[in-house]
Amino acid sequence: MGVSRDAASVEGNIAQGLQNPYLKASEWGWQIDPKGLRWALNEIYDRYRVPIMIVEKNTRHLGGVNC
């Protein structure tokens, strides 16, 4: 199964990729992929055997209110 030539590209902070048409996107255009996150976390844990904690640092809200 190949990649469609007309697939939309997306840019992240570090890497570029192709937009997955089956995933929802946030208001900022970030795609939400809980199964992919779970897979990645399991891979990291299996390799390094250290606890992993996901934390969130909100730098800005849509209304301009800082946390």
C-alpha cells in the first residue's frame, strides 16, 4: 500500500509528515492520535524501561489568557 501523491503535508516542531485523513485535528491543526501515542509510549518504555509521564505546559489559550 503506497502513499497518495495528493496527500496533504503537515509540519510539526521537528519533522514533516503527511496528514492522516482518518484522524481529527485540534483548533491549531495538530492531529490527535491516541493509538499512535500509546504505541510510541510502549516502544519507548520497552526500550529504556523507565517511567514515562506526559505533562502539558499551556503557554497560551485561544482567548489570550496566560496560565
